Amino acid sequence: MARPLIVVAGCEDGTYLVEVGASAAEDQVAGRQPGAAVERERPLGLAPPWAAGRVLDVDARGSTVVLLLDRKPPLAVSHDGGVTWTERGAGLPPGRAVALGENPDHVLYAARNRLHVSGDGGVFWRALAVELPEIHDVAWG
């Protein structure tokens, strides 16, 4: 059996561990740490000049880079270290944070109170059934 995917969401009242199920009915909060915050490195300097002033968050794994931008669609994804970019997430609500998994096709997107996951690099998305307090940051657990 495959190991379940765990998401860490940094919210206004601490961090939440959320287990991503195979369907929305299987998503569940697996734990909470009051007062804790998400800790992860931010790869700075990867945003292209056209994104200046619009980058809200960034993450990278190998040659894959994802930018959360203050615009619609909110994501720009590069699979070649920032040489070329593709827009993603046209149907997503305004974002707060974004993170790539160990497998860079696993993308985590945080809106104000809801998490969204993609298993195909941001082409298709699924909103997790769990609603959380205001989200400030995310990471894969």
C-alpha cells in the first residue's frame, strides 16, 4: 500500500497536518500543533523579470519551478529551470502559498481556507474537503 500524502498547513492558530485521501471523502485532519509555523526554504531569485512585483510565493524541485503570482491564472510553472514558463490554475481562487512535493508533479496550493492538490504538475486540481482557519503557508509533510 502506498504511503498517504501528508500536507502541512500553517494557519493563523498553528499548523495542521492533513492526510490527502484518494477522494475528498477520505481527506482528514491528522493532527494540529498550536502556535507552530511551517518551515521550508524558499528558492529566491528564480522569478523572471516579467513576474517582478507579482510573486507571492515560489518553490522548486530540480529543474521544476512554480511561482504563485498576484494575477489570474495564479501559477507559472517551468520544467527547465526558468527558461520557459506555462500558466496554470485558471480556475483556482486567489492564492496564499504554493509547494512542490518530492515528486514535482505533486503541487500544493493554498487559498484562504482551503487546500488544493494536483498530481500532474498543475494541469488538473482537486480541492481538499477539509476547511481550515486562515492559511498562511504550506509544505508537503
